[in-house]
Amino acid sequence: MTSAQICIMISITLYMVGMLAIGFYWTKKNENVGDFYLGGRKLGPFVTAMSAEASDMSSWLLMGLPGIAYLSGIADPGWTAIGLGIGTYVNWLIVAKRIRIYTHEANNSITIPDFFSTRYRDDKKILMCIAAVVIIIFFIPYTASGFAACGKLFSNIFDVDYQMAMIVSAFVLIAYTTMGGFSAASTTDLVQSIIMTVALFVVVLFGIQVSGGFDVVMDNAKALPGYLSMTAMYSVSENSATPYGLLSIISTMAWGLGYFGMPHILLRFMAIEDTNKLTLSRRIATVWVVISMVVAIFIGIVGYSMTKAGAVPVLEGSASETIIVLVSDLLSQRGYMMALLAGVILAGILAATMSTASAQLLAAASSVSHNLLQEFLGIKMSDKKAMYIARCSVVVISVIACFIARDPSSSVFAIVSFAWAGFGAAFGPVVLAALFWRRSNKEGALAGMIVGGAVVFIWKYLVRPMGGIWNIYELLPAFLLSFATIIIVSLLTKAPEKEITDEFDHVNQLCKKKAK
């Protein structure tokens, strides 16, 4: 191992030890399952903001987004970023406060399936069961994408076996998540968001310097047809621009719809201590998300110029997602201090990955242990045993995710894109209907959830491959059809009982009081 690699290893080791220390600190503070899954609803405004966004911006922020920009220019990642920026703001604006209040009033629900079941008084727990299954189906591959990113990172830097690297990083993530639960995950998210920010800016500044300056970077990008256009995409194979029309723009911006259905983000809203401070959280979250995505896209542009300068090799396909890793490797060759800084950048990739994966593991584990075993199957257990089952669930789900991530050629962006669509379509419309439509009922919610999840699969594998006007991101049609299903089925079936509408009206009044 070279001296540069040793310095990088020191930085990454310090980061991992820090994450484990946070997990250990919170271990004894989890007195019950509610604490383990929701932190006792005691998150402050800054931690809430950064935890929500760090758990959202997974490895695709530092690997997927720059990779897409590197290959095709700014149109595709640019419109994705715009959609996500709008979605972030609107989600904080209309959903955050209301779901915090409603889940507390709805029998202090600590998971999203809990909330659906209690909100609609689903005594048979069918709605809870289906919601829990949806979480497991889509979160396992989502978590696998994070493990894959870690494996690519270490195998590229240290020239070690991909699968072994993936397993080691997964072990650290599992350790602090199983020890500290939600509070540990949220606290590490705050630290990780800071590391991610440092990583983004260091890579951009160093890349510009190596490329020969900002003007050189822009001139190289301008020389490629459509590379800097928001209405065209650069085609590597043909060295030409292809139109990026209105349909593509709408389809790509639909990424923003996914926010309404992301369990790991909604849980952060549910956990905030003081709803009056959500305005501050919203501003912090939105500003950080927009800046981070803009910088990530620019890393892809800078990466192309570094290729032109001969500093990094030409990258094709999913290999483009390693551009930030190659930049870090180059930086590490500039002396001991730069090597330590390169380690911080690589720790930033780990941070992006682990912050999301830990949140996803907790949400998936809660679906297995709390929603399926305790609530749906009615298995009674003490708080101590429930905590044990919760931690075991994290481990089992992680093992399955590691198995899925065993292929090093898998694209992080592609996996995240599919899982994001699944949650956005299956849960997003149901969340909005549950929070804002008094007439919605459990039949409509159940039908909408099933239709949304099913259409994602159907559109992705049967309709979208037809191309042309059908080449739309599966989230958009699935979200719209799910919403339409909720409305139609709710109106065609029995109106909700008075107990349900009374609770809805009570929540309305509480939200109005909180707003004053």
C-alpha cells in the first residue's frame, strides 16, 4: 500500500470510527421501539433539515449525478435537479408540519404503514401489510445501490476485491444503525452532510485547477454539441446533439413527485420536536439541496475537461460514476496533506451512501418487525424483545441487499431511479390524500397503493421500452394513475366514518393553530 493510500485509509478509518462512536453513544438511550424507530420525536430544526436531505441525497449525488452530466451534458441531470429542488421545497412546505401533527394524533404512529392503518381505521391491518411489503420490495434494492457504491469506491482506490470492500463498508453501516437506531442515524446524517459538502467543493476546485482554469472547462464543454443546453443532450456515440423536448422535461422533472412518498424522509418530518421551527428547517434543506446538486452536476462537466487534459482516463457507461473517485485519487498524489483531504472526499461518498442506507434500513426493519410481525400477525413481545427483533431485521435486510449488490457493473443511478419511482407512486398519492382529502377512505388508499406500485413495474419493463412518446419516467404515469384510482375508488365506495372525519377536522384545527 502506498503512502497516499495509507493517508486515505487514515481519513476513512477516522470517519468510520466516528460513525460507530455515535451509534454506541445512542445505544443506551433507546428505551423502547418508538425511540429506536423515531427518536422520541425530539429532533431539532437543523438536524431535521440536514438528516432529511442527507438521507435523501444518497450516493447518486456524488456518483450518479456527476456521471450522467459527464456523459450527456446538463439537460438530463439539470431538469432532474430542478424537479427535485421544487419537490423538496413543496414537501417541506405542505407535508412536513401536517404529517408531524397527524401521525401524533393518529395513535402516535411511528411508521408510515402505522399511519395509513390508523388514519383509515383499517382493523384488519391489510393496508399496513401492503405498505410494509412495498417498503421491503423497494428499499432492499435501494439499500443495495448504496452498498454497490461503497464497493466501487474501495475497489477503485485500494485495488481490492469489490465484494469484500462492499461487505466491510456494509458492516460498519449495520453496526451503528443496529446500535443507535433513528437517533444515531439522524446524528450521523448531520455529520455526513457536512462531509458531503466539503467533498463536493474540494473536487470542483481541484478539478478546475487541473483542467487549466474555469474558462478552459467551459470552452471544452461548449465544444460538444448540446452539452450545455437544457433542450438538447450530447450523444457520445454520434458526437452530436439530440433534442430534449417538452415531454422529456416533464418526465424528468417528475422526480420531484417522489418526495411525497419517501418513508425515510417522511419519518424525519414525523420526528421533529417543534413544528414552529419547520420554516427554518425548510430553508436550510432547500438551499443545501439546490447548491449540492448544482455542484454535483458541475463535477461532471469538470470531469470531462480533466479527461481532455489527460488527467483522468475516458470513462464509458456506468464507469462514469467513478469520476469523483478518480479525482480523489489524483489529488492524493499531491502530498500527504492532499492525500488526507482526498480521504475526506472519499469519506463524503461513504457519508452520502451510509446516510441514506441507514435511514432505509430502519424503515425496512420497522416494516418487518413492527408492522408485519407485531401489528399484522399480532405477535406479542416485550420492548426488549421488540428491540432485538428490530436489530435482527436490520441485519437480515442488509444481507439480502449485499447479495443484490454483488455485481460491480450495476448502475447506482439506475437502481435509485427505479426505487424512487416505486415509493413515489405507491405512497405519494396515498400520503397526500390521507393528509388533505377528508373524503378519502381505506378502499381508495389500498387501491391507489397497489396501482401505483404495479404501474411502476409495468411501465418500466413493458411500456417504456416501446420508445417514442412512451419513453416517460415511470414515476409520472404511475403517480397520476395512483391518484386517479384513489379518487375514483373513494367516491364509489362508502364514505369514511364520523370518527375518521372528526379526527381529520381536529388535525385541521391543530394545523391552523400551529400556523398562527
